[in-house]
Amino acid sequence: MRALVQRVSEAAVRVDGAVLGEIGPGLLILVCAMQDDPADAPPSWRRRSPSCAFSRITTAR
């Protein structure tokens, strides 16, 4: 199992042109699970702390 975590300003999932889900600023996590991965394998993104991804975000006032 592999996971890619990316900080995004916005993201959306589209299938055949239809938007199935979308987010504003946050974390986009792409996960690839293979057939030979154990069913009880913990997702790798749970082992990482996402708090460091937001340490440099500032808000405009």
C-alpha cells in the first residue's frame, strides 16, 4: 500500500465529467492498495502527523 499526501488549495474528484466530491484548502490523500496487500494492514497515512503540513499557512485578514 502506498499513499501520497499533498497540501492543496482545492481538489475535486470527477468521473465522466460529474463532480463526485470536492474540498477547499486541505490535504489530498491518494491511496494505492494492491491485491497482495494484507487486509488488516494499517494505512500508511495514519502513521504520519499532518500537522506539519499546515505550519506555514497564514490567513489573509
